[in-house]
Amino acid sequence: MPTISAEDYLKHILKLQEGEERVSTSALATSLSLADASVTEMLKKLAARGLVRYQPYQGVTLTEKGRGIAVRTLRRHRLWELFLVRHLGYSWDQIHEEAERLEHVTSEALETALDRALGSPQFDPHGDPIPSAEGRVHGGASSALAALRPGAVAKIRRVADVDPELLRHADRLGIVPEASLEVRERLDFDGSLRVRVAGGDRFLSAEVARHIFVELVEERSG
Amino acid sequence: MPTISAEDYLKHILKLQEGEERVSTSALATSLSLADASVTEMLKKLAARGLVRYQPYQGVTLTEKGRGIAVRTLRRHRLWELFLVRHLGYSWDQIHEEAERLEHVTSEALETALDRALGSPQFDPHGDPIPSAEGRVHGGASSALAALRPGAVAKIRRVADVDPELLRHADRLGIVPEASLEVRERLDFDGSLRVRVAGGDRFLSAEVARHIFVELVEERSG
DNA sequence: AGGTATTTTTAGGCAGGGCTAAAAACAATG
DNA sequence: CATTGTTTTTAGCCCTGCCTAAAAATACCT
Ligand SMILES: [Mn+2]
Ligand SMILES: [Mn+2]
Ligand SMILES: [Mn+2]
Ligand SMILES: [Mn+2]
């Protein structure tokens, strides 16, 4: 059985691995808010357990076994997030911390029960894909709202779960997965946007727009 | 914040404390399935944190602070047990182990959400009282079914959650909290009983009857 | 290439929890 | 009351994870 620490390490490696080929010790340490030296130590242990491939000074990658645990942990995290919203009255800005702990005490039976209660959902409340029980991750291609130009019509796919405040802000603006949106104006000097969403015009800073991911529907040149 | 270990120690001390005035190191060690020496060490640490009163060779008792944590942990355990049955399709013999882990990762917000989803329940699926949010434990006086004599009519209050197999067995016999029962016959040589419950006659070993607790309704002399 | 910067690893510690074996304290008994 | 038996504590270790400071590799730049 993997420990709580091991599950968190593997989950973070999985995320950092997206795109990049190898994950550096320091990137992982930053991501986990731990000292570099602590991460070096742990990587040696994870490698000994066959969960990662680790070469001193060369960073790490997940083995199949390690990826399996990482994906399963991510699945549990996202199932819990959705369950908290749907069945326990939570809002999407309060769920991350809870799921961060619940994911580590979820048996296969409980995972199955959550999945059934939710009707085998595909996405969590932030629009992040929930891996299947077999470990397949339904990676939907989406682009950052910050990259769209005026006239673009898009469907919101997900809002990055990086900070509760961002989520509350997005929510107040009507920016939630599945909503439709049109970019009305873009201020070149700071990259901020005016968008039409839920029947009203809203202003977004570039920083906020960078954390919202959409699927382009139509690129009307405004 | 108390650790998982500390919460389990305090919970076990709370249970062992019922009736007895002080809890011995060895009783606690047995209850926790740990070596006596490990428990001695831990008791010194819990005492240092002000959670128990501990005098070498004299056993332990909970301080108010320690009792608070123990009762809160017990409340979370029992709320989870009921939640798993009511909302996630679990049966009462599968919930203890899950709750044993979930109880330690339950924030006050989550505890409140569970309580609300369940309508501030008084009892868990085994009939054990769920402490109130303020820490009051609704101790219902009940007696062991094993002690009843033929002719006694009683209402089942709880079934001890000591072993999944006992729970499955009781369930098949229709022995669940709130059910009514009448003792028909008692074999003196081994203490086993024949009882009428849910419209049928059932036989129970003395050992099983010792784990079923009832409230006497009427003592018809048979 | 040579020297400076930046990573990364090693060394040495610490806290939390656990174990076994040996010593010490308490209890019981003739 | 002295001896035997039962608890309980102490001593000495182990493992997991984390930290800081120092050393060693790797990268970068002139
Ligand atoms: Mn986590
Ligand atoms: Mn999420
Ligand atoms: Mn527990
Ligand atoms: Mn119970």
C-alpha cells in the first residue's frame, strides 16, 4: 500500500510530467512545498519501490506502476470533489482541501460507491477530467481564454483549481464549465478582456483569463 | 491538531473508561493491538500535550480536552457509518473499517455537512449513539439479550460492532435496531436462546446474544 | 577552456510511532 | 515477610518523512 506521501508525490509528478519528458527535483519540491533535499531522499525510496525511474541529476518519470497509483489517486480526488458539491452542499471553492485528504483513505469499494452515486461522471466541478476506473485519462484539448481574440465564441471547459479566491471570482462572473462566452474586447496593453457571458458583459484580467480554459466554437472576426 | 494515532488512542481510552475509573496500559495496548511499551511511550506524549492524566503504574484517564477530541472522533466515525449506509449503499458489516479512516480526515465543515445530510441523526447503523456536536453522548441504558429470560419481550437497541460476521449473521436473523423480539426458550446448559423476531423463530448462541443489546418492554413469565 | 552560477545530492539531525528484551515495580501467596 | 508471578516501564533500535547546511555536479558565459 502506498503511503499518503507517496501518493501525493506521484500525483504531483504526473501533473508536472504533462508536456515535459522528465520532472526535475526542484520543480517537484516547489510543487509539493518541500525542501529539495527531502525530495531527493524520497525519490530514491520511490525508485526502490519501483514507482518511479530516477537517475541522480536527471530528474524522474513515473513507471507504469507509479502512474497507476497517481491516476487512481487523481480519480479519487476528483470523484470526492464532485461528490462534495452534488451530495453535501459544498461550493467548488471549498472542495480541494477536503479532497486532498479524502483521496488517501478511499478504498476501492468506496471509490466504486462514489462513482455509482455520481453516475460515472466524466468531469469534476472545475471541469477537470475524472480518470476512468481502468486508468484512462480523457484528456480534452482546450485553450486558455487569454489567447482568444475579439469575436471568438467559445464554450468554457474548465477553470484551474489553483486558488479558492479565483474560483469564487469566476463563479460570480458566471464563468463555470459548460457556459458559453464571446470575447468582445481585448486591451492590448495589459491583455485584459471584456466578454459576454450569461447575458452580461464582464471584465477579466489577463491573469484570470489565463486560468480559464475553453473550446473554440466560432471565430467571428469582430 | 491531533494526529491519527492520538485520536485513536483517545477514542479507545474513552471506550475502556466506561464503568472503570482508570484505564491500564495493558488494556489499552490490547485494545489498540500494540505492544505495551509503545503505549507507555505514547501516554507520556499525550500527557505532555494535556490530553490525558497519566501516572506511571497507575493507568490513564482523559482530561476534558482529551475527552473532547475522543468524543468528536467518535461522532465523526458514527456519522460516516450512517452516511455510508444511507447514501452510498453500504451494508452495516462493511462500514467500520472505512469509518475508522474517514474519521481522521473530517473537517468541522465536513462533519456539519454529513450531519445535515443525515438530519442530525441520533444513532448509527449499529444502534450506537452519535454524540452531539457539543460533545454530549446520549447514553441509552440497555441490557444484553443474553440476560433475558423466557417470556421477556424487548426492543432491540443495538448490535455490538465487533465483527462483520456477527453483523451479517444478525442481519440474516432479522436482528437489527428497532426490531421487536420475544424470548421463547433458553437452554440452560449453554445459554443459547430461541427467540421470535420478525414473525419467525430463530436460534441464537449465548455468544451471539451477549452482543445484542435490548430494552425490556414486558416480562411475561412464560 | 575556465570560472562563476545554479541545481542537486550528501551529511547530520529531529519528531512521530512502533518493536523486542531486560529491568523495575507492584501484587499475591505460603 | 520473603519469594514468585504479573504488570509496567526503560533501554536500545528501526523506519518514515521532513529540515538545514555543506559539498558536489551540471550549466552557463565570457
Ligand atoms: Mn493529498
Ligand atoms: Mn478539481
Ligand atoms: Mn481510526
Ligand atoms: Mn458503529
